[in-house]
Amino acid sequence: MSPNPLIPTAYDVIFSSVWVAACAYTVIAVVSALRDRRVTGIRFLMWFLVIVLLPVIGPTAWFVLRPPREETPAEPAAPGS
């Protein structure tokens, strides 16, 4: 009895899962870059190309190297407290 060609083998399922995860990671990084108001113009274009052209390395670089967020200063303590 020959194996059924319509039933995917384990490596097909694993490869497809990794591919879907990489695509989702890329989409999340692109959306994060779009929502970041500190990255505009040429810097955004550069980050977009890095994220899209380097599927796993690009999004990881975005999340690690993106511009730091400005810390809002804590409110000063109320006088007399």
C-alpha cells in the first residue's frame, strides 16, 4: 500500500508553521514601525526594507534596535507629603 500523497508529512506541517510564524512576526514588526511616530521619512523606509527583506533578522533588529521611547518624568511629590 503506497502512502497517500494528500496527507502532509510532519516536515510539511512544521515548515508551514515556521513560515506562518515568520510572516506574523514580520507583519507585527511592520505595524510597530508604522505606529512609531519617531521614525519617519528615509529612516522609516530603511527600517521597512530591513524588516521585509530579512524575514526573521529584520523584525528582530527592529525590536532590539528601534529608537528608545522617551521616559515621561514622574510627577513631583505634592508639597507637605
